[in-house]
Amino acid sequence: MVGFLIGAGHAGSALLDAVCERGAGKNPRIAINPRVALEHVKKKEQYLLTDKGFFGSGDDEVGRRDFTDTAASASAMDSCDATLLGLLNDNIQDAGFAIIFLGLGGVTGTGISPIIARMLSDLNIPIMVFGVLPARTGTGADAHAQYRNVSYAIKHLRRYTDAFILMDNQRIAYTSNIESAYPQFNQYAAAVISDLLSGSDPKVSTASSLGVRDLMSCISISEGGFSVFGRASVLSKDLPGYFIPVGGHKQIDVPTLIGVAIEKQSMDADTKAARKSTALLRVPSWYMKKENAIDTESIERFLYENSPDDHNLGISLTKRRLVTLTMLFTYQYDDLSKFLTMSP
């Protein structure tokens, strides 16, 4: 099953580009209003929204794209509903789900994403949102504007989406030049998206995999919520064996893998407060052929200890000589304020 991947605004488009760099397979994709050239999203897959219209690659563009606030960008997108609907219909023919990427602190992505989500919902396409929270480094008017944008996006998106995953740029706010850290952080997020997509890829999925639509069910709650993630990886062979395809794979220290994944969570959140927990394990096929080759019991025990009422484990294959573990924890929306240092 393929999914429709949508980058909304500059941050969302940059994240989509990172996902495509890792390989997005046959999943259709579009980027709307990237501010810089994208290397892995084709020109024909890029679109521009201005206050005068919605344009594809090669169109004669007119108007301004620097919207004053989310209401202005939302209004501009809403006024192009027929064009947008046609674009969505062209891309969802074989898609069983959609993933929208956006930066929650900006103007364009937060304004247009609810319009896109509403239309996809009307077309009965399950939607996952991957939102990036801004680092809280600004003060005064800038901080107030970021807070308003985050609040606007979450309020308007939650009514249409089936799953909401958050990554917090505050995790890299300590760096001296935060913008230089964005590409590396995006690569981390792209690796997680690759893990999420693997369950729906027949080339690497197994009977134990969680397809994306199954995953959405696993990480959503009826009253609405959000999920955070952590990912860890380790070589399945010693370094010489990684480059030379001979010799067996090694025993994996799963408890350490779990610990690293928790340390690398996308938001500073308490796993004990989670309503649900889900783990995605990706391994070379050797680990699936040999009984007890990898300690999945430790993963399931950890999930149970954190959310005994609802936890899931999905296992997919990888052609790389790596074992990766991605863990997702789902919380109620009301918990979000506990994990953020942002205030109006």
C-alpha cells in the first residue's frame, strides 16, 4: 500500500526532501512553498501558493508568498480549493493513507495544512500528521507568534487527523547555530518515517509488521492525542562484517537499544504517562529465520510496563546490516502543555 506524502511550507518541504533522500519508493509526493531548492523532490512535484493563486512548476507565478499570518495563508489555500482538490485526487488514486509534514511554528505550513487535511478527510483518506515544534529561543512578539501558530495548527488539524506525531526542535536549541542542526535532525526524523513506511512495503514487511494504517490505529486515542518517538540502531555485524557479506550476525543488546531510543525521544516526555506504546523493530532476515535470535521479549516487557492496557510490536526487514528500534508513545492532548516550555 502506498501513501501520499505532503510537505507543507518550508519546514515540511525540507523534511519531505529528507524522507525522499532515504528513498520514498513509489509513494506519490508534493511539496508546497519550499523556500530553498529541494534535491530529492522533483520540480514537477513542487507547488507554490501566493496571495494570487496556486501554481505548479513551469507556471507563470504572480503574487506574494510571504503571508502575514496563518489566517492569510489558510484563506489563500481555501480560495484555491478546486485546484487543490484536483491535485489531491490526482495523487490518491492508489494511496491508502496520507502523511502531512509541517513546521508548527511557521505561517504557511500551519495555515494550509488544515485545509489539506480537511479535503483529504472528505475524500476518506486516513491522515497522519508529522509536526515539528519550534525551538523556544525567541522572545517577545516572535515567541507570541510562534505560540499562536502552534495552537492554531493543533486546534484545526486534530479534528481531521487519525494520528499526530510531534518532534520538538527544542531538543537541539542548545546548539550555538541551531539552523545548522536542522538537516541532521531532519535526517533522524526521516529515518523514523522510513521505519513507519516499512510496514506497508511488501518488499520488507512480514507477517508481524504493522502497516501504516494499522500503526495509525495503534498510536491514536479516541479523544485525540499526540505521539512522540525515539529511535536507536546498532550494527548487526562487527565493522569488518558490515562491509564484507560473510559471517553471521551478532547477538543484539536489546535493553541498551531500548535505553538509547528513550534518550533520543523527539520530545521531553514521561513514558510512564503514555496512554499507548508501540515499537517498530527492523532487522536483517537472518534474525527472523533463527528462533530467539533477537530478544523481542525485552521490548514487549518494556512496552507493557509503560502502558499495560495498550501496546504493540511490529517487525519488518531491512536489507542493511543494522538492527533499528523505533518506539512511539501516545499521550492525551491535555498532556502537551506539561512537556513544553512554551507559553503565550
